[in-house]
Amino acid sequence: MSLLNVDKIDPNSGTALEIGTSGDTVTVPSGVGLTLTDSTLLLPTTITSTTEVKTNKISPATGTAFAMGDSGDTFTIPSGATISNLGTATGFGGGVETADQWRLTTNFTGLAQPIASNLEQCDTAPNNSFPGSAMTESSGIFTFPSTGYWYVTFDYMNSSSDESAYVLSAIYATVNDSAYTKIAQAYMGLRSVWYQSSHCSAIIDVTDTANVKVAFYGPDQTANTAANNTTQGNTAENKTYMTFLKLTDT
């Protein structure tokens, strides 16, 4: 191997300087710095490295968009590292990306274990457009569109034709698409011909959309004759309704 010491290498006039031939490897030894001053370094379309690369800034070529990786790639942020937004950025995840809301469309009397009919996705503008995939419902059983941690709420409105010590509404869930367990409940006390509302909620870890499901009981129990209690529903506004918000992946 020969050593060539020079202060400067210029290409012939009107030509480009080429170092090496296709297939060659050009090595910059450890401790050697490569300085570009007011110059442009043209890199290949794809740069592959299995070693650590450190840089202060990465900018896209003029008129193009900068892409991080390809579909299916995984990027890891080590523990203790932070990402700072120093300007206006778009396209980053964050916040609720999947949400849905359903309601009871008409009144009924008596117990509902669960509410199994006259349910619809809310469709009165502007309460008629939701991000992400919708929930699906069959005979009162709600199926989630994707796995993840979901925040589920049940708002229930009831009226009574006589005095009642309480009316109970509840959220039930299953982890095996079979046995349902009460995971949230709310009580309300009623007097004759009074209208009242209750609210209960739960965060559900949906690990399997085929098995983890929810249902809504209202009323689930009453202190007087169930037939004297009327659950309120309306096709144009939310009276008895269910809200589903996906918080994050599981």
C-alpha cells in the first residue's frame, strides 16, 4: 500500500472528481475528520448502517419529504431520551386517534340486561363523524375494532312513574366472549315523574377483539317495580349513550 501526501486534489477542468471504482471501499480512519465548508455532499438514495450514526440535523432534499424508515420498520427511543418539537410539526401521533359514540334511539320500560335493541351510532351533525374504525354491535354486545387500552363510558337517563329508592346502570365486560362481569356501575335515586341521569366508566385492556367485549345494562336493577321505570332514548340527541375512546396500544 502506497501513501500519497498532498494538500489539495482538483479534478480536470470541466470534469468531476471520482474516488475509487464501483465496488471499492473508501475508509476514513478513526480520529480523522471530514470537513465540508459551504459545500454540498451528495449521498446515495439509501444509506444502510448497523452502527451508531450521530448528527445534529437531518434535512430533506429541496422539494421533497423526509421519510424515516420503511413500512414495518421499528424505531426505538431509549429510556431517558426525549423528543422536542422546536416548531410546527405535523404527522406525529398523540392524543385520541380512534373514537366512537352510540346511543339508544327510543324509550323502553323495564329491565335491560343488556340493552339489546334500538341502538345506533350517533348520526346527528356535527355529532356524526368519528376518527378511526367504528365499534360493531350485535344484540347489545359491542366489539372493539382494534386491541389497545380503551376508555368506555355509559351515560344513562331514566324516569319513574313512582318513587324509587334507586335505579342501577352498569357496564359489563367479558374476556372470553362468554362470561360477563360487572366492571362499573352507577346508582340514581328517583321520585315520581322525575328525570335523572347517571354516569359510569372503565378503562378496558382489549388484548383480543374476538374475546374482550362490553355490554350496557340499564336499568340493571331497581328498588321498585321495573315496569315503573322508563329508560330514555332519542334518535336525534344523546340521552342514554355509550362513548368509546382508544387511549393507546396495548
